[in-house]
Amino acid sequence: MRADPGFDLFLGIDWSGAKGGRTKGIQVAAAGPGEVLPRLIANPYRAHGIWSRPDVLAYLIAEIDRGRRVLAGFDFAFCYAFEDEGAYFPGLPGGPHAPEAVWALVELAGQDDPELYGAALYKRADLPYRDYFMAPGWRGEKYRYRQRLAEQAAAFVTTPHPVFKCIGAANVGTGSLAGMRLLHRLRGRDRDIRIWPFDPAPGGELTVVEIFPRLYYKLAGGNPRAWGDRHNLGAVCRHFGVSFGEIPAIRTEDEADALISATALRALAADSALWRQARRAGAAKEGWIFGAV
């Protein structure tokens, strides 16, 4: 069964939790409806073109202010494992029990940190949450390898690292904390913004979904490790309906991931079965990776 959510702009956003205002790990690719290859876009607000997290937020709002209906995919986990223990922070009295409460907690803990940096939740010794994280310099006593159900569903690709792991090049924890601050800011706006799957129906002015670029490579029979190979990228893009455009020179894996994600989002958004994954067990508490079944 196919659907037409009616989006005017598809954004693949490779995210970063790195500290600082210039975050080279953030890359944004944009696609319109149709079959033209998405394009990588530089930060329009800064002469150097490098994105910051607040500038990504400003860009999203500017696009919907132009009257465009936007589907934006972000490469970070929208929440923590819950279903395995019946809690995000097992054994912690008064801990949050809803995604929005987790986002508000991360925002409150890091309110003095600029640029939506989110590490305060595990850095602050005055808070009880650091025991649940693996971070530079320590492993919390309550840290365990916990997977969300969405990560288990995507395990045939390469399962993402646990969201509570905030150390190492492949960690998703720091980026997810920064991303949760972004989600909190989006939720607080008086706009029709849908954060899927917590808001199960796409539409409105902006719909935000969690993406996993390696999943899209695999769905297309491509090789995520060969991100610099134009033939590999071209084959993946053709699988997702691209008929026009030449793969640009790709300098980093982040650029390739953004490009592939925008391409995949445009194609997959028309599949109503994927949107129905919002009904899956765990999705309402943990989030879901768009495209995982």
C-alpha cells in the first residue's frame, strides 16, 4: 500500500554531539519531490558554511516558514531503551517515564551549555543519571548493554551502539543527548510539528524521524563502508528512484550518509507500511528507526 504524505522537502541530516559551535560532523542533504539527486547544502547563516546544531534548528523553522512541508531525518536515537526494564533508568525513584520527560530532563541538565551540547546529563556529579552511562573516564555502576527494540529490528545491518554509551568514535550517546535537546525545542514550539513515532501520523508543517544511514545502504544492496565510491553511491541512489544528477565529490562519510538518507527518505516516505511501524511494541516509549521493519 502506497501513501502520499505530500512533503515538499526531504532532509537527510547526519548529526553530531561534539562540543563546540562549528560541528563539521553535521551534514545536510536536501531533496525535492521527483527523481533528481539530492544536494548537499552548506550552512546558509555562516560564511564558513559549517553547521551548528542551533543553525540546523533555525533552518528547519525557516523552511516551514516558507510554507514548505518538510520531512527531516536525524541520525540519532530519539530516546532510550525502556521495554527491557520497564524504565529508562531502572531503580531510580521518580525517573522519567515518557520520551518528552527524558528530553526535558536533558534540556534542564544542560541548560547552561551552549550549542545544544547534551553531555551534562552524564558529566554532572550532582545528578543520579551518570551511573547509567559509559563515558570518558568511567563506566557507571548501573551501565548495561541495553538495546531498544528498533535496534534489534535493524540488527541484520549493524546494530547501533547502546544509547547510554558515550565514548568511542562509533558511539551514538553524545549525539543523541544533543538531539534530545533539539527535540525538546521543537516540541516547545507552537507549530504543527510531528515527532514520529511519538506522533504516529506524518504531516503538518514538519515531520521529524530517526534515521540509520547504514540501513538504507543495506536495503539498496550497497556497501556503507565504500562511502567514497561514486559507483556504490550511485547504485544506492538509483535503487531509491534517482534518475537525474551526478554524484558529487564526497569528502567525508558524513556527507555520504546525509546524501543517501535524503534519497532514501524521499522514496520510503510513500510507503504507508513504514509509517505504521509507529504501532510496534516499544515505539511509543523508545522511538523507532524509519525504514526498520
